[in-house]
Amino acid sequence: MKNRLLSASASPRQTRGRNNQRISANAARRRLSTSRLRARRPYIGPILTQRHRHQSTLWAQEHAAWDRIQWRSVVFSVEYRFCTDLADGRVRVWRRSGE
């Protein structure tokens, strides 16, 4: 697959089969499946270096002895996306397991 960011339905629109014929989205999905390619979310984020890991370990060791009162003053935040329908708008990348 030349462009792994294309969806399984967009790929056939840009791909021609034998004799310059259009291929269906289902045919594209079958071909991707037989090629052992799966839709995965691309990795977007900083690459953690050994230095980052070391600093994280040091931070954890420094705060390991904190009591509940000290931890109550800390706010941790996590950004999650919630989706109520099937189309969540995320980009998918076609790749093999382990890539």
C-alpha cells in the first residue's frame, strides 16, 4: 500500500485494478486483510529517551514517601476522547502487527 493513511473506502477511489477498472471498498478491505494489514492509530507523542525515563524514576522515588495529605494537593490530568457513534474522526494507519 503506497499511502497507509488512506481509509479502506478512500483507497479504492484512487486505485485502479486490472484493465483500469475501479475496485470496491470490500475488495480493498479483503486485500488489506490478506496482506495482514490492520487499521491502527498512529503514534503521536514525544519519544521517551533514557534521560526521560531516568527523571521519571527519580521523581517517583522522591515522592514515594508522601502521605495522603501531601497527595491531596496534587492534580493529575488525562485527556481522553469520548465518542458516542462509530466515526470518531481519528486518523488510522494501515500496518502489520509489530510495526
